[in-house]
Amino acid sequence: MDASPSELRAAPATGEDYPSSPVAWSAVAVLFILGAVAFLDRQIISLMVDDIRRDLAISDFQISLLQGFAFALCYAVMGIPLGWLVDRFPRRQIICIGVIAWGIAAAACGLARNFWHLLLARFGVGLGEAALAPSAYSMLSDLFPREWLTTAMSVFAIGSIVGQAIAFAIGGLVIGMALTADGGLSLPLVGEVRPWQFVFIVTGLPGIAFALLVFLFPEPVRRGLRGGGKAGFGEAFRFIAERGRFFTCHFLGYGAVAAIAYGTIAWVPAHLMRGFGWSVTQTGFTMAALTALAGSSGLLGMGMFVDRQMARGVRDAHFRFAVWLSLTIALCGAIGFSSSSIVLFFLFYTVLKLLAPIGGMASASIQIVTPNELRGTVSAIYLFVVTLLGAGTGPTVVATCTELIFHDPAKVGLAMALTCVVLGLFAAACFALGRRQMREAVEMAEVWA
């Protein structure tokens, strides 16, 4: 007897049902570019810490709020309703609106005249960027089978690495050029601006044009549905509760690693300038090269390795690898950030940059165990928790250690070393405790997908 349309819609898709490689990878390319633009606008502030502190007369703690909390709060909170929309409406349109919104907000950071103006603009950047990740995760899960998903997710995540590198390079170049022009610039309709304000404007506004790139590839057909209908928040939370230990270990483990990543990204430029006397231009170009080469190769290599393990039937590959990764991060952070040698610092920081970007592994493991009708919402819940733990607390934890434990802005390196050790060991414990639950969650997903 022929299957009903709803049964056909809920049927698992075979490898042949997925789009052709050119279509799938063209979508990845577009999402990669948007991820780079997003992280450029998000992270450009890290290279301008001391300039903003001086001009706005604010503390390291307030800077950490601008780097982390202001962005993370809107990003995390707005991600929940946006994830719900992702499960119901065309994902390309959602991304397009989000790109326009964060581009305008990023440029508005350059108009800030005090701490509160900049705080509100950073809220706007987080609100707009919250549309990208849940939509991208959902689409990539419809474009690639699970044996390729972590690699595809990792390539998308490399966009954030490229965005960081561009932020360091552009920030260092533009600020260096602006400072040679007596530290100020004049723009039409805006008037006199400081170098850091100019950087926000010239990196924010052009990003709006990238919003239309999402229409270069078709909206993917949704696949991997557990049922015919569209689920709500209640079912998403019940799904997470049924696999409570897996999601708890996942959220806390990857959240701790994200806190290390965001904390070090935010404060390494300041460490180089305060502790080693580097100039902003020298710091920018060095960090750009290191971030692009080490971060990108690490993400891609980890994604391909985990995919090979999954293809061989290792159902807990993501957590198994993350245990050793977290322990290595703790060791490298402790040695590199506490060293007074610039050579040792870069040696161990390079290893940390290879391992810390784990966005591909984290997002892929969520998609593998979650049915299509819940992927946007569950991804948004994951991003809510991990963003608050990572972007929201990482920079602030480092700043708090600097001010309350070491009582010296020049000892920001020791603050990062302490952060890496404590959070790295905590993450390793979370992943070790969740390995069996990940195997069970993957086995349950194999029944319907």
C-alpha cells in the first residue's frame, strides 16, 4: 500500500536524497561568509580595548560587559524565539533580516559618545546575529548526511575564525593609520570621530550588503522529521529533559570551552600590548595571521576526524575527543599565559588556538540527536546557554580575576592562565560523564533518522 504524504514527509532520507555537492557546498560558502562578517562585527572591539577605556573613561570590568555580556544577553535571549521561527518559516529570509539588523547596530557603535550608548548598540549586534546560527545549523542538517555534518559545520564555523582574523587585521591597520593623523577623523554627516569609532563604522555598514547572498542558493527541503507536525517549546523542552544528562554535559562542557575561547580572544591583544609592549598594529596583524591559520586548520581537522569516527560507528566521538581536547587546553593555557617569554607564549597559544574553536563539533552533535522539527528551537536553547556561559562570562571572568585576584591590569596573562585551568578541567569532567548518554542519544536518533 502506498504511503501517505505525511508518512513520506516524515520518512528518513537516504544519502541520495540530499542535494548535489555543488548546491550543498555553495550554501556552506555563503554561510561561511556571513559567519565571518558576524564575527568581524562582534569581535572588532577586542583590539580597541585601551582606546575605548581612555576615551570613555571606563574600567576593564565595563569593557568586559561590552565585549561579552551586552552582546551575549541579546544574542542568547533573542535566539529562543528566533529558533522557534526557524522551525516554521523560510530560513533564508530570517538570516537576511538578521544580517541587516546587526550591520546597522555594528555601525551605530561608532556613533557612541558614552558607555551606555555603546552598550545599547552592542545589544543590537547580539539581537541581529542571533538569527544566523540556528538557521544555519538547521539548513546544514538538511544539506548533508551525518557522516559529513561535522565537517560542514566546521567549515561554517571557520567563518568565525576568518572574521576574527579580519577584525584583528583591519582594526590594527585602521587604528594605526588613524592615530598617525592626530588620532581623529572627520566623516560626512557624522563629524569628528575617534579612531575606534571610525573602525566600527567602516566595518559595520558594508556588512549590510552581504544579506542578499542567502538568495544565491535554494531553501533546503526539511528532512529527518520524527513526525508530520511542527513542534513547540513544550516538546523541545521535553525532548531535552528526556536526554537530560547528555544535554547537561553538552551545554556545560562546551560552554566552559567557549568561555575560555571568548575570554582569551577578548584579552590576548591587551596582554600583548600591556605585558610585552607591542603596538596595536603589530598585535593586530600577528593575531590575524595566527587566528586564521591555527583556528581554521584546527576546526577543519577536528571536524574531519570526528566525522571519520562517526562513520566507523563511534557514537560518542564528539565527547570522547572533547575530553582530551579540554585537558590539553588547560595545560597549554596554564603554561603559555603565565610565561614571560614571548616565544613560549606563542608556542602554547598556537596549540590552544588549534583546539579551542569547537563550534563545529558542538553544533553537529546537537543536530545528530535532534529531529528536524525541533532543530531550530533546540539549537537556540543550546546557543542561549553556551552564549551566556561563553561570550557572556568568559571576558568578565578574566577581567574579574585581573582586578579582584591579581589587582594589576598588567597581570591579565595570569588571569587567563587561571581561567584556562579551572574551566578546562571542568569541561573535561563534563564530557567524560556524558559519553554513555551521548551513545544512547545517537542510538535513539537512529530509529527515526
